[in-house]
Amino acid sequence: MPLDTRVEFHRVIVQATPNGLQATTTGGQRSSRVASLCGANGLVQLPMLAEGGPHKLNAGDFAQAVMIGEPLIL
């Protein structure tokens, strides 16, 4: 996920796995894609883009999340 100079939240589905919690995107995040909120149970807080820092959040990276539902149990 590309980072921005402002704090952003990405709608995700959080699952409990043997290795801890794992978040998967719900798809398009545009404000017109409110349907992607329907299946979400969490919001990942994307870090702000900072000079000399990463430009994107990669799969497997750690991030803060706000839970808006129970995590799915595998």
C-alpha cells in the first residue's frame, strides 16, 4: 500500500492465525467504495510518508490497527 504525507486508514479483514493477527485488504479504498467497509473488521493505520522513510507498506510489514469487529478465527 503506498504511503501518503497524511495519516490514512485502510479497510481490512483481520484473521487470527497461528502466527498472530493478519490483515488482508478489502479491495478498493475510494470513498465511493463504501461496500468494502461491509466485510471489514479492522482499519490499518498507514504510517505517514516521511523523508528518508519507506514509500509503501509491504505485505508482511507490521502496522497498527483499529478493530471494528471480532477477528476471524482460522
